[in-house]
Amino acid sequence: MPNDPSPQTPIATRRIRRWPGILLRILGALVVLPCALWIGLLVFLNITLPILVNRQPERIRMAYDVAWVNTSGQVTVRNLEIRQQSPNDQWLLHVDDATGMVKLHDLLDHTIHITTADAHGASFRWRARADVPKRVPDPSVSVEAIAPAANVAGAQPVVSGGVEPAFQVVPDAPVADWTAPIPGFTNPPDPSPETIYRDATPWRVELEGLHVDGVRELWVGDYQYAGDASVSGALTLEAHKWLEVQALQLQLNGGAVTRGGEPMLRQLDGEVSVDLVGTNPEALEGRDLFGQISAKATLSADVANLAFLDFYLQSAPWLHLSGGVGKLVVDVAVQDGAFQDGSTVAADVQDIAARFLSYSVVGDGKVRLGVDSKGDVAQTALTVDFLDFAIDHDGDAEPHVKGQGFRVSATTADRALDRPFTTLDVALDLPDSQIPDVAVYDAYLPDGLGLRLLAGTGTVSGHLEASTGDKRCHGAIDLHAQGVRATLDDLTLSGDIAVHAVVPTGNLETGAYDISGTSLDLRQVRVISGGSTRDGKDDSTAWWASIKLPKGGVATGAPIFLDGNLDVKFRDTVPFITVFSDKQPLPGWIRGLLGVKPVSGSARIRMGDEVLRVSNFQLFAGQLEVLLELRRRKEMVGKLYARFGTLSLGMALAAGKQNEFQFFNAKDWYDAQPKPD
């Protein structure tokens, strides 16, 4: 056979003839080995990797429909879902489609390292674990003064040595859960992964060149964004150990934000950029994590409720914001968790409500939360400027006041993004405004007084300042009412009223107010008896009075809520005689004596829900002297002494009885009469 080697064929020739077979085997290996490696990678990605990651599903679970690798080494997955639970929180990430370069050798070190990752269709949910006790710092201590280890939301502060706040961990009160549901995890977890697994090496996720579009949901705590968004940037996360965000860009495209199920924002558009300095998320709990954040946000939205601004006012429990429908514009910069100078949140809204104690100011206006420099110090200011407004009281159908230009302003040195202001200086400015009907104030008169307001109009203005630092307030209110009509038993009263109410100091939390310096002026007062037998006797027309309160106080909710000393000046004493002689007129010669003008004196007044007491009432005018003790509890009782020169008169008024008169030794008789209890 010509091709068979023979002993005479040279060795070199035989070696040359073997090369084609060797080359074929090498080429076959080059083809088969990549295919085998590719198949191995597919097996690893679709079978082995999920098994490795999901050995402790109560801690972390990763699932996807399918994963494959192309010739350039890119890995693509569909319907990727990762959920994780740490000792403090739970989160869930879902991605419809994702492609990225995966450094497979890093998987051996429990690291998922992905570069140039592109994804489409995603949602993210995060919530704190309900079984983790929360702590809050002392609200009287500023953010800068709080020790890092103590800055966690939800605890009762205890002052230690009067310098540093101490903390007492307490369980949360049961409340409705508006946090995101995470399928597969209960909250609190049952069982807790810490009770069934030993500590294990956590997985580390490193994402570089990340871009995700079609983000349809971001749900963090009780805040939920639903709509369309895109995210790009870099992220490093290692459970319990490390968190870092680099130049993360969030683009929001017309979505909606709710909090606790209540709508907050609609048509939210704009950009947010975030940087988070690499840190240990468990060593830096609560506010300290926010303290590492730097961000910029330029946003616009239709606002459905400005109650989210009320979050910052928690140190002032007597002031609340709610409502407000309109346009919101956000332009803020945050450095290390604090708003920077020039940051603003502004809104033009309708139907915003500013609630102060039991009063609500409702109307259209402008709202601004901003950080501005005052000297070398930046401060945060929240202002609400009302256009048209109405002030009403709880349960009242008609407004007490209507006007334009009411302003609420609150300032603080605090600039923290994530926590309420620790101290607030609040100012309320009420411009000259209308009182449509004085009769609305009838509800505040004690039932036992017997006085009823029927009609009248007026104006009111005022200014009040309060601080949460010392829990004190001060201010003044001016009220003018014309054509006021009222009744006192069978008497009809009318006239004009001017009140200058002064509050040198007060406590909005206890309801105790010093009103020393307050004054009351009555003009054009007319007192008309209602008895058919009176024929106008002892009535008064164009009467006037000036009453000052040199010392006095109000304690809301107390049995006796008003207690003060009065300095008075009256045209005459006829209206007081009218009250005493309502059922039995005085002789004309006595009325003439008591008509001396003017008279002045002093008294003490105490008023409660069921009783009015006037004691030590003394009036003088030349030779005229009038002494009076009066108590009103459903019916009027009291005693009166009047002297003009050598003539004197004593009167006693008892419930359900005719008046008793004493014309001889009237002063001794008056002194012997018991004071009305």
C-alpha cells in the first residue's frame, strides 16, 4: 500500500503526516471547551448560584426566571427578585430585565460585582422591622448636640446630669401599618432569622455604571412613589456592614406620592442626585445614616396635602398644618443630612389650614420652607401667608373672623432633613380683620352668668409670639365691636366694645396666661328693663365705662378660669342699681343721688364655668361712695351699700326673693350681711 509507512520512511515525514490530526483535535477542544464553559456558566447561574444564595431564605432570597451569558460575557436575567432581612429592616427589589457584566470570580468571595448594568422595569420596597425598639432624642437638644449613638427614632429621653440626653428604649404603641408588604416576610418576622441561623458571611453587592428605567414603584416606610422613574449611578451594599452611594441620579416622571395611604403629591417631575459616604449602616442607626447623605433636588408637583410639613412642627403640639391643594416647587441642597443655605420648598395652595390650639385658620395662600443666612448662621424658616382666610373654632358652624393677610411664621436653627425641629420660635400675625357676627362668641360665656350675646359686628387684629424653648408666649389682641346687643335675664343691653387684651407671658401647654395690662372700654351702652311695671325706671342710656386689669390671669380648663383685680371708671352707677332693682324699682330720689358723674374705683373679679364673683367693689365720686359684693350662679345674689353725704342706703338681693332695703345704719347693716358664697 503506497500510503503505509515502511521502515524506510523517514521519521520527520511520519511526524509531518500526524499534524492534521493534532490540529483537528486542538480545534475541537477550542470549540468544545468554550461551549462546555458556557453551559457550565448557565448551569451555575440558573441552578448553583440560587442554591448558594438561598441557603438561608429567612435572611436573603434571590430568584429569577432565567439567566444567560452572551459571547462578550454579559449576563442577562429576567424577573429578578431579591429580598433581604437584616436585624433592623426588610427590603425587596424586583427587576423585569437586567443585563450587566458580572465578575464571576468575585462570587467565590460572596460578592456580586456587576458593571455597566442596564435594567428595565423595577420596583423597590423597604420597611423597618417592627420588633426593633425605636429611640428618639430629647427634643430640646439640637441635632448637633446629640451623641451619635443616641440618634435613633422612637425613645423616651431622660436628662442625665442636665448635659447629655440619656435614652430609654420603649416599644412602639400599636398603630396602623402603612409600610410596604414584602411577600415571604412577616413583620415582625416569625421566626426571626437571628434565632435559627448562626452568623454567616454576608453577601456584598457592588453595582457600577447602573442604569434602570421604567421604575414603577419606590416604597420606603409609609412613603410610596408610584409612576415612572429612572435611576443611574453606583451602589455598594453589604448586609449589616457597608452602604455607599455614588452619584445616584433619580429622574421622576409624573408619578404620585402617598404617605400612610393619604395622597401627598401628584404629577411629580424632576431630578434628585444623592451621594452617601461609605459607612456601616448598623453602627450609624437612624438619623446618623441621613447625616452621611448629600443630595440635590429640583422638583415640581401638584400637592394634595401639605401635612408632610407638619412633621417638622412636632415640638410645637399646639400648631399644625394640613390641607392645601396647589403647585409645589422644590429646590434644595443637602450636605451631611442638613439643608443648605438657599434651599426652598414653596407652594401656592388653596384650602390650607393652620391650626393653633382649638382654632383653625383656613384659606388660600403661599407656603415657603427655606434656609436663609442670618448673619453668619443659617436658619430654617417656615411661613404661611394667607390671602383670604377664615378663622373658626372647633364645632362652630360660622367663622369667628374673616380677612386677608394672616401670617404664620416659624423659625429654628435646626436644618436636619429627617427629623422634626427641636426648637421653634413661632409668630402669628392677624391684620385688621372682620368679625361678621359677635354672637358666635356667646358659646364662650359661662352658662351661670346669664349673659347672652345676640348680635354685633366688629374688627380684630393681633400679634402673638411663642417659643418651644421656654414654652412661653406673649402678645396682644385688639378687638372693636359695634352695635352689640345682649340680654341679662330680663334686661336688654346694647353698646360698643373695645378690648385691648395683653398677654405679657403665658404657657400654651398648661393654658395659664398672665393678662395684666388688659383693658376694656364700653361706649354708648344702653340698659333697658324688660319688666312691664318698670316704665323705664332705673334704665341707662349712653352709659360708658373704662375697665383696666392691672393684675390678672387666665387658666383655661380650671374651675375658676379668670381671676384679676380691676381699676374702673364709670359714667355713673345706674346700671348696677338697675341690675339690683330689676324686679323692684328704686324711688326716684335715690336714683338721682346715684347718678353722680363720673365714678371710679376698684374690684376683684373671678369667673368660672358656673359662677361669677365680684368682690371688694368700691366706687367713689366726691361725696358718693358705693360698695358692692356680687355672685352670679344662675341667679344673682349680693349686697350693695351707697352713701351720698349723710344719706345712705343698703340693698340685699337674694335668689327668688324681693330686694331688701335698709335706710338707717346702712353701713353697719351692710357689713353684717354675709358675703355671697
